Amino acid sequence: MNQSLIILFILINLFLILFFKRKNSKKEKEHLYRVFCIQDQLISEKNKKDKMNDSINNLAELEETTQQKLNAIQLKLEFLHLFSKTNF
């Protein structure tokens, strides 16, 4: 009789351990999924930020080259203006 009670007690404990382990495992999976989603969102935001920084850098380079071209055109116009004054 005692042995059957002990065996029953052990089986109940095993069942409870497995049941709660499964519940915890499910919670862990949900938690890991949430963490994965957050990490994915952070990576996406970082990629957007990197693309925006690249665009800003490209615009700055474009502005610089445009300014250099405008300066060159202005110098040419001044030269042509001075050249035309000296010819007449």
C-alpha cells in the first residue's frame, strides 16, 4: 500500500513538473518571440537611420560640387565681362 502511494506521489510530481515546465517553455517562447520582434524593429530602425545618413551625406556632397561649379561659372562670367570691356 505504501509503495503504491509513493509511486502515485512520484507520478503526480512528475506530471506537475512536466506540466509547469511546458508552461514555462511556452512563456519562454513567447518572450523570445517578443525579444526577436524588438530586435528586428531595432535593426530596421538602424537601417533606416543609416540610409538617411547616407542620403544626407550624398546631398552634402552634391551641394559642395554644385557650389564649386557655380563658383567656376561665376569666375568665367567675370572673366568674359572683363574681356569684353577690354575689347571695346
